[in-house]
Amino acid sequence: MHGDGTKSVITTADPSARLFELTRVCALKGRPPTGVDRVCLAYLRGVVDDSRPAFGLARTKLGYVLVNKEGMRKVLARLEGREPWGDSDWISRLTRDADNSRRETEADLRRMCIARCSPSFLGRMLRKHLPAGTVYINVDHANFPERVLKAVKGVPDGKVAIFLHDTIPLDFAELEVVRPETEFKSMFERTRIYADVILTNSEVSKQDITRHMTKAGAMPPVVAAHLGIEGDLFQIVDNEPKLVPSPYFVSVGTISPRKNYNVLLDLWEEMASEQPPETLPHLVIAGRRGWKSEDLFARLDSSPLMGVCVHEFNRLDDAALGNLVAGAAGLLFPSCAEGFGLPPVEAAAAGVPVVCNELPVMREVLGEYPIYANVTDSYSWIQAIRKLAEADQLARGADGRPKTRFEAPSWEAHFNTVLRVT
């Protein structure tokens, strides 16, 4: 426990190592990354590139594996497509796991690891291979049982740093996956008890975390740092096929209740009631289908506007998504709650206009760059959409790129903050 709550953040005066949680990031093989996945990848790069010693921990079907920094580099090279994943081994074939992707990933982890163990021997493995003062960093909560936290604390002077992205499962439980509040509360309490520092993405998230966690008692310090944006994430690629004609608007994110895609369909249906659908700007929804949205899925599948002025793409690769966003007349973001909100920040960094719901975190991160409109104010949304559609070509320079860009936060600045305290 944290006693009187006056514990200071972790310092890095000694050359202690970092232990990075790899479980979720290794599961990215063969699927496009979500927002949290991209944060995990950025942290993997940041920890690998930093001068301090580093190790990676992953939970597999047969227990835990520990890799050194060279092993982490190999994992990153495979995830980035610079090196191929290996074949499944005899151990993975014995598990009869139907997921071939997982079999190959876990086989590679076993080949490159410096140690592996069954769950009951995790503490012994970490004590044997990790130096005193090692700081465990978990960004994704994929491998976050008490067993792991106790094992890390069993290393002499072992420390724990947990990244909490938001408190949405506590504030909007009805919009999240099944049983989110119960599961999140358990994770939240484990964080309060075992973490030496909490990392988060915005001052809004920091305030929310503090508001909820102090109800249970003393808590560790919270360090907020805006997420970084890759400068070339969204760009126009000449040889990339155009998915829809201009002008069009794009909305990026998992199709789930919190993202408020019903609001966008309402807007397009309202506009279609006033003019022929063929004359409307196009709406592109880019994201995989998520949870608790069967009515929305049915609405998308049956809408007469689908394929005419409304389009859905569920599995775009980075190049196609980047080209799509870079060429849009605007990015629409009617989400009802965010801890940070990567899509509008990334779009703004590419100079793409943004229309978004009036959320405090959007004000914190994007300032006056977006057009803000409450999701209950359809008139303001439609006016903004029509204005941006008309101005689409004028807003672009001779090279087809927008003229005005938002100065986005960088990963370098983010890690200058968080790696000082982990």
C-alpha cells in the first residue's frame, strides 16, 4: 500500500533496467493496430532505443517468456515487417491452438528468449535474470494479474509503472464491452496498490484517474504526457487507389457505441432528405466492427445510402488509411468520451480539418484547431460539413496537401517525460 500517499515518482539516478510488457503488442501479428496498439508499439520503440538495459515479458499459452533487448529488437522488426516471423515449433503444434498466427509468434518468442517458465515460477525467473531496481512498464493491461505484479515486486527494489489511458469503463460502463466496470475496477485497484507511478495521456485523464482512485485511499503519483504523433502517418500516396470521390469526410475508430456513429448517419440521412444523395459529400467510416452495436450494424447494412454517399471500410492498412485521411475534406469525431483522441490529433497534424464533439480533452490537446459542435446540435454539424466540402479544393496547396497544419505533440517529448520517471 502507499501509506500516506506522499511517495515520490520513480527516479532514474541508477542504471536500473526496464521490463516492458509485450503480450498485447505481440498479438498484433496479422491485424491492423488500434489506437492503444499504436501506443504499445511506440513504447516498444522508445524502450528499445533508450540507452538503459531492457527486457520484455510476454505471457504465452504455456507460461511466460523473458527476452533481452536484442530479442525486443527482433520482435519490433517482425511487427514492422522488416523481418519475417518464423514457423511454428513442435511445442506450439502440441497445444492444438487454432490460431496459427499465435503459434508462430509464441514459437519465435521461445526461440529468442533468455528464459521461460510456468506461471508458478515467474517470480523465481525474474529474480534470477533482472537486476535490482528494474522498472516494469505495462501500457496495455493484457498481462496484468496480481501474480505478475508480485513477481516484479519480488525483484530487489522492483518498481511498477502502469499506463492508464482513461476511466471510460467507470464513467460510461454502458457503452463498453461486457462486464467492463467490474474488470476495470479490479485492474484499477491493483494499480492503486502496486504501482509506483501511473502514466497517462492528458491532464483530463489525470484528473479522472485521481477523482476515482482517491475514493479508495492513498494512490501513487500520476504523470501526464500527451501522446506523440508520427509525422508521416497520414499522407497522400500517388499510387494508392482512391476509395471514394471527393469531397468526402472520414471518421476513424472502432465501430462501437462510444464513437457515436449513429450521429453521423443521422446527419447524412437529414441531408439526403433535402437533396439527392448522389449530390452529397461522401461519408467514410473506417474501423473494425466492435461491440454492443448490433442495431448500428443492421442500420449500416440496410441503409439505402450505403455505397451511394456512405461507405464502410473495416480493415484498411496504414497506407490506405493514411491516404484516405490525408485526402479528406475533414475528419468527423462525434465521440462522447475520450482519454486523448488519437484520430483527430493525427488528422490535424496532417492539416486535415476536424469537426468534433465538445470534449474537454479535445480543447486541451487541439486548442482552437477544430470546429467544435455538440453532438445534439445537428444544424452546426451540417453547416460545418457543407462549408468544408465547398472549401475542400481551395484549402489545398498545389501538391494536394492542406496548407495549414497543427503542431502535434511528438513521441520524443512524450518519452522525455515518461522515461525520466520510469
